[in-house]
Amino acid sequence: MRRVFLTITCVIATLAFAQNDASLYLKLKGLEPTDTLTLEWGATNKTTSPTFAQQGAKGENNFSISLQEPRLILVGVKGYAGEYEIVLSPGEKASVTGLVKKKRNEKHNDVFFQKMHANGAKHQAAYEKALHVYKQHQDSIDIKVFNEYKDVHRFMEKAKHDNNEEAIAEMYQTMHGESYIDRVMNTFLEREHFLYETVEKYSGDFMGPLLLLRLAGRLDKSYQPLYDKMGEGAKNSAYGREVKEEVYPLTLVGTKALPVTVTDTEGNEKEVSFYGPGVKYTLIDFWASWCEPCRKEIPNLKLIYERYADKGLRIVSISADAIVEDWDESLKELKMPWQNYIDLSREAIKQYNVQYIPKVILVDSKGNIIEEKLRGKEISDALDKLF
């Protein structure tokens, strides 16, 4: 669901709040004494720690959150997928009641927040209404497609149940199957059109860019016209600034890869340079132990390293972890056979404009950045051409 690091002060169960602090009182049934409630930023692709506040669950929980402007907060239970969303503003004293239900299985653990009711958060009703209307519209599209192609859905479900990939491929090649694919593709245009309508409706303030990030996820240059139509209040909000960074991205390509000061596996600070004698190309890999896409990238980097390390490739991984123990544990588990450092000061992350992780930067033998934001096959393709 995350990218520059943000610093936030969190004080639990304080008696007095700073002027801009928002207080969040949670009274949730269904929690166990061993559960831990977590708070994290919502609707952001920026690189933040996975949580900015957490505490052991009990009958009643009080959080104090330092805010400069309205922000979406995700309330979760540590170790479970699922969250409750609430929009808080500076100075608000919000209370939330509800029921928590947990479901465990072999693959993952889920948590469901039910009968949730919030008081004291002035933007919450508008936010929930916008999400509800949007979801209803998307569901209506799915229902229409299902009703039009019931026979295809039934056939596909049976083929999937039987693990009959050949039957699925044959269905897609029939006229009816091709018609179904065309219909599904057309729904993407319908969904995008309604997304634009939803965002434009709220484009006068922070809610517009908030909904865009929340509903669209990662953005690209195709969203520039939508951003351009937003009012100044929207553009100047935290979410508006993030949208701008994504749709009008800055690039490091063509600049020099300057040295950074980071911490090595022995706990020593070290200045690291990304080019030098015997090094033809360097991959700078920004990642974190809690970032699942980062972890999935490691096997790919291992293959690349095995193929090109003897030919002059160097990989330097820099962790965005805030907890050294989490980083150490992941290094033991993942066994990454190249240089590994942790950026406890966040200086390297700021210097290399790391808004999203994983972020892989490619540097040549003269220290010039020649590629950035590489992922998956893009990395091996770039190196195959160079070597």
C-alpha cells in the first residue's frame, strides 16, 4: 500500500497536547492483550517507516499526533493485513468506536474493522462518502460485465478450479472470449473517467489530491491535466505536493553520484563512493526490510550480481530501516552477497531523492547517473546492453 522520510512526534496518553497536535481516542472491541495497534500515513507513496506510532492494545487507546495540515491516518493491528481510515486535522480531538475481527489462515492474517463510528473529525464524513460512491460505481461496472458474460465467468471458474490453463487459453481465442476481453478493457476507460470526475469534484482543497493518491495509487505523467485543474489549496497541500512530484518527476539522470555517509554492518559510519578503479557500473539499491516489493527484487539482483560481478558490476544496498535489528535480521535471512549499509541519518535518502522504494540507480565508471527507478527485468535489460 509507500516515498521522502517524514519525522513525526508521537506521544501516547499525554495529558496536554501541543497546539497543532490531534488526539485520537480508540475504543475497539475484539482486541486481545497481546495485540499491538499501529498508526501509519495513508494515501502516500513516499518512503516512510511502516508505522509512526504503536502501542499494546487494551480497552481504550489514546494517541497524540503532530499535524500541520489534514492527513489520512491508517489504524491497523500489527501482523495483520487491513486497516481503518480516518482523516484528522490539526487540533482535532477525535474518538472512534467499533469492533475488530481477526482471521488467520496459512497464507496470511487479516483484520476487519466493523461498525466503526468516528466523532470529532470534521472531514471524515466527506471522505467516507466519496469512497462509498466511488466503490459503488466500480462495483456496478463489475456487475454489468458479470451479467453480460455469465457463461464465460462460469467456464473460467471451472477451468481455474481444474487447473486447466489450456481450456482458458482456448476460451480467450474464441469470438466470445475476444468479446469478453474487449468489454473488460473498455471498463478501464469507464473507471478512469469516473476517477477523474471524483477527483475534480473535490479539487478545491486537499481532498482532491488525497482521493487521487488513495484511488489511483502510483501516478505518472498521464495525470498532469488532472493536477493542472486543481485549485491552489489542493496543490499546496501535502497530497498536492506529492501528486506534483509524481506527475512532474524530477530526474537524477545526467548528474553525478556523490558519496554518502551511511552505517555498515559493524555499526561504523562510513563514506561510500559509487565509482572507482575496477568498477564499470554500480547499482545503488535503496530498500527496507519491511518493504515487500524490495524483498521480491533481491533474487533478481542476486542473478544479476552472479552474472556480472566478475565483469565489473558493483551493487550497493542502502536500507531505509529505522530499526537496526530488523535490518540485521533481514540481511541474515536474505544473504545479499554485496555491500550493505543502513541510512540511519536519512541523508542518503534525501540526497538521492528517494521517494519510493525499491529504487535502483545505475551509475557508470565516471560516476554519472545513467538510469534511475529501474525495476525487475528493466535492470537486467539495461545491464545486458551495457555489458
